[in-house]
Amino acid sequence: MDVDRMTAEERDRHYKEGRCFNCHEVGHLSRNCPKKPTGKGKQPVRKNHTMEAEEEPVEESDGEDSNVNTRTLVAARIRTVLQGINDPAEKKGILSEFLEEGF
């Protein structure tokens, strides 16, 4: 068992309070933690990369079909970004950012 592993309750509390999963302070995500330890054996922090999606011509239409298509495309792009992330805490942080932006 990992000694430093958080319990489910601790993870939930950190998530709800917006705390860093690394230093436990409020105000930033663990990937942006100024106190992040550097050491050998740790994987380097992955940088966020903007993913360019190939734009396909979209037929403009009025009504619900257009809105559903837009939501489907946005969901697909979000899913693509999340598939490239292995850290569950980082995924939660990114999802929180998407929700704050209204996605």
C-alpha cells in the first residue's frame, strides 16, 4: 500500500475545496504547483498541448440538429484531450476547468 496515497474522502475534499493534490493549498492545480518536488525516478510533467482537429465542412442548419452536432463535436474534442492524460487528478482538474468555462 502506498503511504502517501490519499483516501477517497481526502480526494473528494481536495476536489471540492479546489486544493492542490501535491501541496494541499488552495489556488492552483497540482500540475502548476510551485512546491512540486523534483527528483529522479519521477516522470516529467506533461505540458498541455493544443490539439488541432481537422475541420470538416459543416452544413449550417437551424434548430436542434445544429445544436446537437455542436455539442457532439465539443464532447469529442474534450474526450480526445482526456484520453492523452493518465493522471486521474489531472483529468478532474481539466474537467473542472471545462465546467468553469461552460462546456
